[in-house]
Amino acid sequence: MLYKNWLYTSSIIKTSNCPALKENISTECLIIGGGIAGLHAALRLVNEGKKVVLLEKTICGGSSSGQSAGFLTPQSEEDMSKLIAKHGKDKAKIIHQIPSVGVDLILNNIKKYKFDCDLRKQDSLYLSIKKSHDYKILEEKETCKEMNVPYKMLNQNGLKKYHPGKGYSLGLIYPGTHGINSFAYCQAMKNLLMKKGVKIYEGTEVKKIEKNKAITHLGSAESKNIIVCIDKLNAEFDKSWSKKCYHIQTYIGISEPLSDKEMKSVFPNGELMCWDTKWDYAYYRPVIGNRLLVGASSPWTAYYPKYHFTNKVVLKEINSLKEKFPQIKNINFSHYWSGLIDITKDMSPIVDYDENNKSIQFVMGCAGLNWAAYCGDYAARRILNKNTPDLSEFLGANRKFSFSGIFQLIFGKRISFMLSHLKELLT
């Protein structure tokens, strides 16, 4: 397999070159980071008549946002039962609505502006890989009931109609979910923002912020409103904020085109986006060109803090999928790529003001396109309207986490995150 993000090469969106910032400028609103969060923040602000500048280290969608598998689901990163235990029923419902609103923001843009980003209506199918995991499906069922989400439970016989793979014991299918080419979406957003008057500078890494001025290699941008949406924020940029964000390593592979017969043998009743009950769950869905996108993680690479270039993890999942569907055993997979997904200790994002400068907001740890869309939009709304509902109890940087900052100071960032993440998964 070729190590290359196939989403880049498959996108048909053409964009103009945005040169690097080489001067000192000022603006009403400054966005740092051109992923989903930054792009949505910029769109909200420019639509309200604000003068906006966006600075991006590489190209818009060039990091985690453009490496994503493109799942758009209204589900939260945490089960409803866990949210209720933490916050109570009413507050849990508030949190659980965030990813749903994020999905709507993305879908509304695609439809309103006619983005060509391989939007595909694909119902979700959550699969139990063995009987001892069936309780996870049953918990998901209760979540759907709690949130009034329509669903259908599938036993082994019922699964044959939708997903006749070997070895699955139970499934839950629910509608209202979609898949997109996330890189194409980011590029389409870039084009839209430029048409609306946003000044975008790519190849422009912000080294640090001094008061209200973002310092780059060859220039600077000053603003009274700054939203920082930097992926993989490092200590050189801000030592304190860099400690709040962690990473999960995943891998994605893409197949050569399947015949219609082969695709129908996997999805006999229409396209689905699937994931299973392993803690490092695998996932797969059809994409443009009758190809299969397959994603996976591994206990050995999940917490590695830097990009780890190996095809072993995704190959293992591809081979497992071929065992479940022998009819695709001869299908080759042409590309694979890895991604470091930003995440927090409790898997919910952070949107908060800098304690020392209330002109600056940080958006980080958005593990999902819909979360990123919501959080970028929310940060922008806080600039536009001081009466925007305060969600700091759920999204604040100083909310209570399983393992404290003192624990992290003693045992290190990686161990602290690994233990807190495992605790969230296992409780």
C-alpha cells in the first residue's frame, strides 16, 4: 500500500493558492488554524459582517480534519448513561445535543452552498463482535431511546439482511447519519470564505501570541478577538495550553474499486457506516468510486505521541474484514495513512478563554468533525453575542478530570492521558 492520504487525491475541489503572511496586519477577528473548527468560526463571523483573517500552518484541511474517515453521526463520544451519571439527566441532554447540532451545521453548508464533497447518506450500524460484548449494543439502544433516536435491533438472523459478515452476534442500526470527504469539505469551505472576503494565509505557522498579536516567521497579525484552533498545539506556542490536549493514533486504508456485486455482498440493503465493539474499534464505509474505507487502531500505537508510519495496524483490520466477507478476499487496498486525533482526558472538547487574556479563546480536543464544527461556531458566537449560553461546565478548560494536573506532573502527560482514557472506556 502507498502511504498517502487518498482523500487529498480523490477531491475534485480546486482552490486558489493562498500565500504566506509576510507583513504586519491587523483585523477585527483572527482565526488561527484552518481545520473544521477554524473554518466554521470564520464562516459564522464573516456572515455577521466581521472582518476576518485566517492563518493556517499548511493548507486548509491539511491536518486531522482532512485525514478523517468522514463520519457524521449525532452520537456523543460518551454514552448517555455515563453523561447522566456525571451531570444528571437534564445537563446530559445538553451535552448530547452538541454533536447533533454540529452535524446540522456541516450538512446545512453542504446543501446551501452545493459543496461537492461526496456527501453520502449512510445509516449507522454498531456491531458486537462477540456475545460478551452484546451489553454495549444494549446500552447504545438505551441511549437511542433516551434521545428519541429511531433505531432497529438486529440479531444474527436480522444482520444477514443488512450486513451478512461472519462472527457478529448483535447489531444496532439507526438513521440520520452521513459520510463525507472531509478534505474536500475543508477545501470547499476555504473557497466559500474567500468569496465572502475572509483573508486566508496558508503556509503560515503562528509561533506564539504576544498580547493580541500572532507572531509568524515573516509577519504578524493583530486582533482584539482571537480564536486558536491549532491542531497538535505545542509547548513552544503555549506551554500551559499544550498540556491540556492529547492524541489518539488511528490508521485508515482505502480499497481499489469494488464491483457492484461485491459491494452489494457487503451491504445488501444499502450503504452503511459500521463500527464494532472493540475498545480500539474498527470502522468502515463505502466511499466514492465503489471503494471501501477501513479504519483501525491498536493498543500498541494508540497512545504514541508522534506519527507512527506502519501499515500493520490497518492491514490487520483489512484481513479481519476479508475473513468476515470472503467474497472480497481478492480486493486490494491501495492507500493508507495515519492520523493523530486531538482529544482531551475525558474525550469532550475544550472551548475556553485564556485566563490571562479574555480576548483569546482556545478550541481543542475536538474528536470528530461535528464536534469541531460546533465548537468553532460556538467560539465565534461568544464573540458576537455576550449572552451566548455558557457551556464552560462541560467545555471549560478547568473542569474536573479523572486524573489531576498534579498526577500528570508526576507521571507525565502520556501516562496520565492513557490511564484517564482507559478509565473513561472501562467505566
